Amino acid sequence: MLTQKKLEEYLSRCMDSACDFAEIYEEYEESETIETLDLSVEKAERQVVSGVGIRLYRELQSVYGYSNETDDEALLPLIDDLRSAIGAKEEGKEASSVTLQRVEYENRHPVKIDYRSVPLSEKAALIFRAEKSAKETDERIVKTTGRMLNVHQEVQVSTSEGRLIGDTRVRTRMFVEAYAREGEVFMSGGDRPGAGKGLEFYEEMQPEEIGKEAARQAIVMLQAKDCPSGKMPVVIDCAFGGVIFHEACGHALEATGVARNQSVFAGKMGMQIASPCVSAMDDGTIPNAWGCQNIDDEGNFRMPRLLIKDGILTSYMIDRLNGRRMGADVTGSGRRQSYKFEPTSRMSNTFICAGSDSFESLFEGIERGLYAKKMGGGSVNPMTGEFNFAVNEGYLIENGKISYPVKGAALIGNGRDILMNIDKVSDNLARGQGMCGSLSGSIPTDVGQPAIRVSSITVGGTANE
Amino acid sequence: MNKALWIARAKELGIDELEIYELLSAKRSLSWYEGKLDSFTTSRVLGTALRAVAGGKQAEMALEQADDEKMDDILASLKEQAEIVGSKDPAALRAPEETEIAVSKKHFVTPSVPEIQALMDKVEKDLLAADPRIVQVGSVEWEEESEIRMITNSLGLAIEEKSRYQILSAEAAAKEGDEVKTDYKVEVVENLADFDEDEFVKKLSENLIGKLGGKSLPTGRYKVILEKDAMTSLFMAMSGMFSGEMINRGISPLAKKTGEKIF
């Protein structure tokens, strides 16, 4: 990391221009990935990402530059390029020099076992435990793959307002896929838990459980029949089921789209945007959660935000630049993949809050519907809210009971309509882990929800053909 | 980075072969919004990736600052990585060979910042004027990148390639009643002097307006005509099935299907 003196020198140089704000983001990130196939290591890769991103604002205009060379020879010309792009200081105005004050705080996300101190072979052994467990679940499991990702990131943010603050982010995640074969039918299942923790995570989340869950899905899907299509009530299960809320609603609550009126929820503050049984949060402060940070990538403390309360829109997620555009305070939501991206408003751990209905009651009264137990990938247009998502593990609901597993199901709809059509929210809130892609790159986020019931969604499927 | 030193030291530490891949990238991008320059980004990044083969096993590491003083630690890490690999397929680096270089026929002419700004302003104005139902131009962006890729390895390979691109993209939204649709267009621009801005705006605005008034279809099995772009997207979604890695692992539906009719 650059010294405080050097940062003050660079920031003062930035401010000797027409800009009214300058920020320097420094990053050093080490990561490693171990990949296995059938209890043998296929790959072990390591990566180091380090560099500096410098940003200047002039009212609502932003200029940004980055480099992985961090000496004067590289950074002074970069700063001068940015100054030239933002314009010269008004004649007669004096340049102010920047003095930084380091901000200290208590780390909310301490780590017990630093993955960097553990040999690769021991980490591979953890994956093998998961793979072995998957294979032992059922003899129809014919193949398994595993992957472990470990990341250690240090960042430091300094601004022309005199703030100097740093953060260390650590995370780990294990991916296990199990492949089942019965005759000509070949199906897969997977589980991918992670946390903002060191290797102590695998003492709490036993690798064997990860392997079993992957195998269970693969075996269930061997029996799956084609899914019928049409509009029907859908029960979406807890944890990763929240990916629909994340994609179809969460992104539309980010200031990136709201500030430019490019979101279905722009201008809706204080209005009812969801059914009264829906409240939702974005909370980057949850200790050691996958999407947690002490500070965001603009150096502001993370804070919990109640986005929706009883169906009423109560907050957006706002970064510094879009806060300026909206005339609103930042919410500690500025995030980026690395120094190569300018930050913008992003989610952290975003979820629908627990309700009061029991899980069983969600199925009551459904003559024919879909139970989406595990969601897959999908796409959404944040401006219109239109989405489609694959259901990785689904079951037909018949006469209030889970009937048989179905394959090839897709949920098609509009985030705005889905929120209004949620008529039951259960009490089993859980979160699942994912990587969220948007303007400022790919970042770790938790999605989450309790099981919810949507009174009607268009379900795509092939059983009617 | 003293490449000869790294290769020699790798051999001393028990690494059989070492390859150094470097990518020097310089990028500039500008975006335009509501008649003003909205953002400007500039960068210069040198990335280094190392590939080591020890005992027939391969290890990889990507770095952004390959300092000679960190050489021993990095090479030791590569050796540890290679040692835990269990794959029975022996890894090998590529030796130098006769290569026919395919030279790009594109000759990019770099425009000045004022020229780019004038173009983006015109695109934004023309899109808004193209149809009263076009209510917003979400962004107009210009992006250019130059790259130099260099590969050097212990078998004597030393090869370099330069590339460059410049693209213009725009995204717009149209509204009719309560219906809102968006569309975007991306085009490679070799030389602003030859760029047909009218055609760019026409295509984007026509595609966008064409999306309005769409009706829902009942689900079912239909004959479908796929435009080139649509088929490209669909094919991209299936590209993972052709991945050598997935096929080698036996988890692609196309594994062991060479020579068979698959589509």
C-alpha cells in the first residue's frame, strides 16, 4: 500500500484541477483455486491482483484511471491524464492540499484459520471428503467434481475529504457437483456454500454435508418428468430461491439505475411496490457473511438497509456518485470487483425477511402448482423488470401436496408483478451464496429469503407438447 | 522481470519447464449522457501469468507485479501446486514451430477525444430524434484497447502479438403507454471518417421500436426463425459443451461423440 504522505501528495495533485472530489483505491488480493475430479486434483491455481484506481469528480462527471504500477513514473502521468480530462482549475482559485486522517474501527468479520497458512494438500483433502460423501450416497453417482476458492483481499481508500481507511476481506467457498446415471438418463446436482471466513468454515459446514446435498439433487432429478407449462402458483424455497428477488428486484433498487430513471422502481419511494407481507433488507454487516465487508469500496462503513417494509419502498442502495445525482446520502453500497472497475451501487447480502407463515401452509389450497426447491441461472432487464429463470430442482404440487420431481421448468415474469403477487412468506429465512455481475464487475453476494408463495407465475415447461 | 533468470532459477528448483505469458494492455473509454461527457476511464496494466511443468504436472499462477525479488517464493508455490495434481495426462509446454501469422486486415485510426465526444453527442441526439417513442438514451460509449501479448518459455518459444480494437455502443429505451422496451447496439469502428452514423442510429432505433407492441404467445412448440445475432447468443449458451476440459472430464453431453450427428 502507498504511504500516507504519498497518498496526500497524489490527492493534492488531483485536487489541483476542476474536480471537487478525488479518491484513491488501493488493492492487493491473493486467491487460489483447487479443482478436483473423482478424488484427484486436476488443477491448483493462484492469482495475485494488485493495483490502484484513481477517481475524480466534477459535479456529476466522473473520470477514472487505473494501473498496476504504483510508482511516481506510472501514477503521476495517470493523474495528469485525469486532470486534463476533468478540466483545469478555475483561474484565481487556489489548490487545496489534502491531509489524511486514518479511520480505525473494530473488525466485524474476524478470521480464525488463514487459508494461506495451510498446505494445498490439506485443502484438497477437505474437497475429497465432500466428493467421497457424494459417491457413497448412491451407487448411481458416477462422477464427482469439486472446487475450493480462497480469497484474501486488502484494500485502502483515501479521499480528498481527508478520510483514510482500510479493510481486509477473506472468503472461502466449496463447489461440489455430483453426476448420476441411470440407463440413458444423466443428471447433475450441486451445492456451493461459502462465507466471509477462513478455513474454520469447514468445521461448521462439514464437507460431507456439501457432497450429500449435491448427490441428493442428482439422484432426485433422475426420476424427474417434464414440467407442465402455464400460469400457476409457485412456492419458491428459501436460501438461493432469493436469486429471483436479487435479480428481478434487487438490481432495480440500486441507485445505478434509479438515479437515471432506468429502473422500474425509480420515483417510487414511500409507495407500495410489494405485497404487504413482504419486507426486504440489504445488510453488508452480517458477521462473516459471504457478501460482507467492514467498509464498502468507497471507504464508507457498511450499514443494514431496510429496502422494503410491509410492501412499502423505504430505501435504495446508493453509492457516492449516484447519491450526488439523486441528492441522497450514501448507504455504504459502492462496490467493485477490483481496482480495474469504478465502483457503483451494488448489493451485499440481500434477502426477503422472515414472515410468520409455516412452510407447510404455503402448499395449502394449491390444486396444481410448482415447488421450486433449487433455482438455477437466469436473466433480467432491470429497466423493465422482465426476467426468466431456470429451476434446477422442481416438483409439481397437486392438491396441496408435493407430487413428483419435474425437469426443464423455467419461471418467466416481471419483478414488479412477482413482488405484488407474493401472498405467503414463511419463517425459515436462509441465505445462499453467489457471484453478482454488473457494471462494476463480479462481486460476492448473498441472496436469501424464507420460502415464499407467489399466487401466479408463468411456468415454462415441455410436458404439454 | 528478468525472464532468463526466472527460467534458469525454475530449473534449479526442480521445475522442468516454465512459460511466461505477459499481456500489456492500454485502454481508454468514454461515456456520454444527456449531452455531457459522463465518464472517462484510462488505464495501463501489465499482467503476467506463469505456467510450470514439474514431474509431468502443470501449475499456473497469474500475477500483476512479477518482481524478481519474489521469484523464489513464486516458483516454490508453483512447485507445491504441481505436486498435488493427480491428473495422469502428462502436461507439456509448446515448443517453437513454424507459424503462419494471420495479420489483421483492420487498420484502426485513433480519434481525438473531441472527435469522440462529437460523435457520441450526435448519436444521442439522433436516437432521440429518430422516433418520439424513444424516451431515453441510457448511454453512448466509446471504448478502445491496445494489447501486446508475449509468450516466452524454457523450450525456446518467444512470440509476440499486437492487437487493437475500437467500439461504439449505445443503449436506448422506448415507451408506448405502460410498455417500456430497451435495446442496444455495438459496432467496431476502424475509422471515424468511414463510420456510417446514420445507419448505426437507424438500425438501433428500428430494432428498438420493433420491440414495442409485442404480444404474448401461448407456450408450445413452434417453428422458429433465428436472426444471426439471436442464433449467435443461443450458440454461445451451448459453447461450454464443446470445452475440451468438460469433455475430458466426461461431464459434457458431447463427450465421446466425435463423428456422431449431434444437431
